[in-house]
Amino acid sequence: MDNNAGTEALLHEAIRENLKKIKGNIEKACREGGHHKNPDDVTIVGVTKTFGAGTVKAAIAAGIENIGENKVQELEEKQAAIGRTCKWHMIGHLQKNKAARIAGRVSLIHSIDSIALLTELERASKKSGAITDVLVQINMTDEITKSGIKPGEVRAFLIQAGRFEWVKVKGLMTIAQYTVVPEETRPVFRNLHKIFIDMGNEKLDNINMEILSMGMSNDYMIAVEEGSNMVRIGTAIFGSR
Ligand SMILES: *Cc1c(COP(=O)(O)O)cnc(C)c1O
């Protein structure tokens, strides 16, 4: 159809504009928070769930290098359409029985919440011949609707996670509860940043605390002010789902 080229140009333009605004906000949050010297130390993961491959292509064209998906099937479909021209992130809950489909295919899994899942990933990663980098998801507010390790159990979990050879822990992730007033989320981010620093200082065997994935469209500025170095942003870049 004739209209397609025009619509696509609009999509590209909107993504570029939104990204520019977000980068400006991240720069400001870095200044105010004082955790990062350089705004480029904060990685933006563009969350394209529910959007089609065309949106992912537009995101990559706009300079987004990291793409996040929350469902295995959707990730596979978009990967098949787009290939490896970006770094793929699995950010959603991952079932054990789907671990084999993900191992060797993504740059980072954000959502590790059990040793059983790590065990499956270890097996699948070894088979694929590629190490899988992961983050441990922390449930900071004890919400039963959310998966994740409780803050008090992080250390013991990491000690166990350090025993795997083909799965490497690179940091922590959390999903904050949505609040109308994002400022209310600040203590959650501050507490997780503290755990992140503490666990790094412990220098646990085979555990790296390099990546702290926290902050979404609603609250990424506060997350960065509190030390996040990876934000997962969907709506603010691509519009509402
Ligand atoms: C959907 C999703 C995001 C992005 O949410 P927005 O509010 O659209 O920015 C981030 N992280 C996870 C785990 C998600 O599922």
C-alpha cells in the first residue's frame, strides 16, 4: 500500500523523538543522582513486546541496540524476522521448560528466580556451547503476583548460583510496583542498589555485580538517580500497548 512508507517514516520519527527525550532525562538523572559519571553508562533496553518486527527495525534504525521481549514465542518470531542486528534481552518470567529455547539466543536474561531454572539453563547452555548471562530478579515488595527472590535471600541464592559453569550472574533486576506517584518507588530502588553494592563488595565466587536493571517508562528517572545502569522502556518509546 502507498501509505506504508509514510506511516513507517512517522514511526521512525516518533521513536527518534522519544528516545532523544529519554536520553535527556537520563542525563539529568545522572547529574542529580551522582551514581554515574557518564549517561552512556546507562543502557536503554527498548521493550517491544506486543509490537511487530517493523517496530523493532525502526528502533534499531533509531539507534537502540538492546531489545527486550517478555515472551519466548514472541522473541523467537521477531528474531527470525530480524536476526542478530541487535542484542536481545529476555525480561519476562521464564518457565523452566522453555529454557532450552532461549539458551544461546539472547544477550541477557533478566528474570532468574529459581535454582531449578538455572539448572535447566546450565544444561541447555552447555549443549548450545554458549555461556548465558543472567540477572537475578528480586521481589522487593513481597508481592505474591510477582516472581523473584526476597531481599533477605539474595546472598544465599547467589552463593548457589555461583556454582554454575555455563550460566553467569551479572547483576540484579527488579520490577517496581506501578504507582501514580513514581516518587513513592524511590525507596525500592535505593534498597536494591544497596543490596547490589553490598553483594559486589562480598566478591562471591563466580558472581559479578555489573548490571542493575531497574526502571521502566513510569519511573526510570528515579531508578537512574538511585543507581540503575539498565532501564527497560517500552511505552515511553513506542507508545501505549
Ligand atoms: C513491559 C515491561 C517493561 C516496560 O514497561 P513500560 O512501562 O512500557 O516501559 C519493563 N520491564 C518488564 C519486565 C516488562 O514486562
